[in-house]
Amino acid sequence: MLETTAASSNAPDRTRGRATSRYGIARARVVGWLKAVRGQWRQIANVGLLVAGLGLGQGAIFVVQTVLVAAGQYELLAAFGTHYSFAILGIILVDAGASTTLARAVAGLPGGRKERGEVWRIFCETSAIRIAVAAIIGAIAAVYVWHATSEGFSRWYVALALPGLLLWAVNGVGLLDGLRLSGISGITGSAAYVVTAVGLALAAHKSSAAAGAILGGAFSIGYLVTLIAQWTTLAGKGWYPQLHKLTRAGLMRALTDGCALSFQILPGQVNMRVQLVLSTVYLGAETTALFVYAKQIVTASTQIVGFVLRVEFPSLVEKLAAAGKQNLGTMLGAQRMALYCAAMFAVGATVVAGIAAEMPDLALHRAAMVIAGFAPTIFTMSLLLMMMQALAATGAYGLAAWALAIGSAAGMLASYMLVTLLGVYAFVAGEVVLNLVGLYVGYRHLNR
């Protein structure tokens, strides 16, 4: 009797326990879902702001270039395209991979967060390396301009653009990315492009020297405005810069990381500059201007694909790790959004440019023909970016750099051998060769 009574009294407790357990599970699921939705919306917001920054900044340059192409300002566009391209390469080299290393420092290790003092020490050491790189680039550029050329545009552009490179040595892009403010980083970065677009508009119909001075000055002013916006944002988040004593170990680590990360970017950038030089030497100013104009569209499209990859990189790491064996199918399946964007941009640009190319009375008729030829490379270039992300997700940083180096060498060789035969379309062939070779090297690694 006592046992029956005890069992009866325990039954409601077990029922309440199961109900509480189910409630706890349901609550945990709801909380997890809300966190996931919040994280997704943060990712979407960052992608949106990065795209908005691209449209505002490089879109402004593209609009001005469109007006100047229609007006026949090919000499100015060719000079600007070549010099600005090398200036942006300098910006990339000066950053020395800090956008990645500083982001990791701010976000902290998986087991805990780094103290802010440690982050600022890493920032100071990284910035010291960046300042040294900027000084080396500036010295090489100055020697070349003042001893190897007497062209007024080059001299004035380099002289007034070099301060912009030195300023960029203390940029806060990596800090913003680490704080999950990559969208703000994109918006503030657009200021440099907008100022350059204004300078390009003002340089029209000016002498060569005056145009170089305007555009070089605009380059430096633009990056000064960007830095002010970045550090104002960081100050608003309570991140005020602190000076710390440099250590030899920290400097060596910053140098090593910077070289490794820069080498992944450098091959493709060098390939583009070689194509510009080949175009200038073999094809003339007008074709070079059209080439630069077409590449603006390709670059903008692949940058948007890159934004998607940048925001979704953590989930790519998880999916590839869960898959066990990596292969091409796994890679594409884990990056479907980027794949769809690449296909959409490539088809859209080809169709629109193809229609415009069929209108011989259109002022941009020749430009449309060149764009139609380059549009398919949006897809192949995006596939290469996806492969590089997959290699990075598996920790194969060295292989990614090696694949890009081999691909770039093959692409530059193809461009050089075909430029007199195919004209500007030799660079289309060079891009496709670069992308396919890089994809093949990455594919062999994933299959292993």
C-alpha cells in the first residue's frame, strides 16, 4: 500500500519533469534559431554594405569613365587606368595581409579573447612592417619616375599619390572586420574611390602634368578621408589607438604572415599589370582605355562574389570538415550562393553587352564589344576564387599561392604570345588560362 501510494505521488513529478524537459529543449531550439537568424541577418547586412560601398565607390569611377569613353578621352583614360592600377597594387602590398591577421587578433582564439593591449601590440608591429613596405615602394617609384621617365603625368601622379600609400600603413580594415563590421569597412573604403572619381572628372581636358597632379592628389586625399572615417568608427566602439613597444618576435611574425598572405594576392595583380603594359605597347591608348573599362565590370562582378565568399567563409570551413573527403562537388555544393551569383553576372553582362554591340550607332559600341568578350571570364574567375576559398578552408595556404603563381605565369605567357594575333581578346584567353590552370592544381589537391 505504501509502495502504491509512493508511486502515485511520484507520477506527477515525472510528468512535470518531462514537461519541463520538453519546455527546456523547445526553448533552447527557439533561442538557437533566433541566434542563427540574427547571425544570418548580420551577414546579409555586411554583404549589403560591402556591395553598397562597391557601387558607391567604384561605381562612381565607372560612371565618370563611361562619360569619358563616350567623349573620346582615351589618352587620359589609358594614363589613369595604368597609373591607378599600379597605385592600387601598392595599396594591397602595403596592407601586408593585415586585414586578415588583425581581424583574427580582434576576434580572438577559439578558447578565449585576446586582451586589447595584445591586439594593439600586434597592430603596432604590423603597422611597422606596413610603413617599411610603403617606404620601399615609394623609393622604387620615385627612382623610376625621376630617372627613367620624363613624362609629366607620371611624375606628378607618383609624387602626389605616395602620401596615400604611407597613410594606408595605419589603416583599420582588419580591426573593423574583427569586430564584425566588414560592411562599415566597405562603406568607409568607398570614400577613396569617390574622391578619385571626382579627380578624374576634373582632370578631363587638362594638360598631362595637370591631370597627373589632380589624380595623384585625389588618390592621397581619398585615402586620408577613408582613414578618418575608419578611426572615427573605431573610436565610437571604444577602440582608441595605443602605442606599444615592438618585439623582434612580433615583427618577424608580422613579416612572415604578411609575405604569405600577400603572395596569394600578388600573382593575379601582377598578371593584370602585365596585360596593361602589353596593351599599352602593342595596342595603343584607345584599346587600352576600352580594356580598362571592360575590366572594371569584370572586377566589380567578381568582387561581389568575393563579398559573398568572405562573409560565408566560416560556414564553408564547417561544411568541408563535416564532409570528410573534399572534392570538386563538395566545394561547389558548399558555395552555391557564390556559384549562382557568378553565373548570373556572367550571363547578364554577356547578354547586355551583346545587345549593345549590335547597335553600331551607339557611342559605346566598341566598348560593348570588348565587354561582351570579357564577360564570360566573370564565371571562370569566380570559380577560381571559390577554389582558393576551399583550399584556405582546408588550411592549404601555400598550395593556394602556388596554384595562383602557376596560373598567372601561364596566363601572362598566353597573353604575350597571342596579343599580336587576337588583340585585346588575347587577354581574355590569358584570363581563362590563368583560371583553368589554378582550378586544375586545386582540383588535384582536393582529390588527394
